[in-house]
Amino acid sequence: MTEQSTRPLVTLVAPACDEAGNVKSFVDFVRAIRATFPYLDFELVLVDDGSVDGTADLVLAALDIGDVARVARLSRNFGSHAAITAGFALARGDCALTISTDLQEPVAAIGAFLAEWRSGADVVWGVRRTRAVPKGMGNLLSRTFSRLFHRFSDVPTYPKDGPAQVLVSRAVLDVVNAMPERNRNVFGMVAWVGFTQATVSFDQRPRPAGRSKWTTGRKIRLMIDSFVEFSPAPFLVTTLAGQIGRAHV
């Protein structure tokens, strides 16, 4: 990378859990991003979130001499927000962009993120204009949570339609990396820190292989953690319940 050191560096942060069936196509996707935006340098930080199908080893085997990449392995499956947090901590770029290993973002969407960043945005939210799976309980939970969180939390900049991915500048990375929270909605933390924010929309593509590990149970846990961390609502409800109970004693 010495000869390209004058170009801005973009870190692609990719959490992965049991994505063996998508590895080859994913590495090709990262190469396509690099080829499409030759005025930027790219590094891949793939965080293996407790895979049991050899995802990390397959990624390492698929890399070529021209690929700039690091693979981190978590000791067990902690969930995508923990994996993104680990990726942010390892990012060396002038910005970091989260991407999925199941190829749900088109290259054109990557260009939209980068254009907003180069125009001055420190945070660029990616929201789905259309979803790969438009129906089901998981989608209902995601949409409901995002709209309630947008309305009732202390972070009104959180997209009401729910972010699919996010790009953050170096300044935002440094602030988020310094935050001590353990049970974290990392997207909520990014929204909370402020900075200049923009939004891009894209049509989410269907997974070519495998199933999403973002289960309904994980979504419910994230909802609870997020409202406890960012909203006064749990405190107010608890206080009100206590007052009502006292009144009936």
C-alpha cells in the first residue's frame, strides 16, 4: 500500500457467522468495490463471530496478494453489534463502512455511502428502500423497534426506518471506540454521539446462500438493551408503577 498512501483509506467492516457458502462471492465483491473506486484505498476487517463452519479459514484461503485484509476471530458467537464493535476497534481507515458478508448491498450503494462521506458527512446511514425479505415477524419487530426508538429515545437522529449499515468517519470511530458500554446497540451509539449525519437508500438484495443469524430472540434482546441504555422510558414506567402500587397500599 506504500505507493497508494496518499489516498484516503476506507475500512470495510464485515461481521460473519457461518457464511462459508458466501465466502468466495464476498471476497469477489470486496475486489469489485476496490476496482470501482480506484481513487480510494480499501482494507477489509472481517470479524468471525463464532463460526463453526470454517468461515474465517475460507476467507484467509480466498485472499490474494493484492487484498488488504485482516480476520479477527471471536471466542464464541456474541452477535453482530459486538462483532461490529470489534471491527471498529481494528479499523485503521479514515472512515469505516459496515457491509454484510451475505452480499445484500449492491456496489452502487457503496458508492452512495462514499459520496456522502466525501461531501462532509461524518455518519452515513444506509436504509433499505426495499427489503430482501419484505414480510415476517423479524421484519415487523425491526420496523416497530426502529420507529419507537426514533421517537422515544434520546437519539432522534437514529433512522426511523432502521439502519441496515453505516459509514462513520475517523472522528466518530475514535469517540465510539472510547465508549465503555458492553451490552451495546452500536448503531444507537453512533447516532448518539452527534456529528454531521446523512442517509442513503438502497434496494437490499436476497442472500445467495445460507440463512440470517439475526434471530427474533436477538432482536428482542437488542430492543431491551437499547431502551435501557438510551431512553428514560424504562425509568419512567418503573417509577409510575411504583407510585400506582403505593397508592393502592
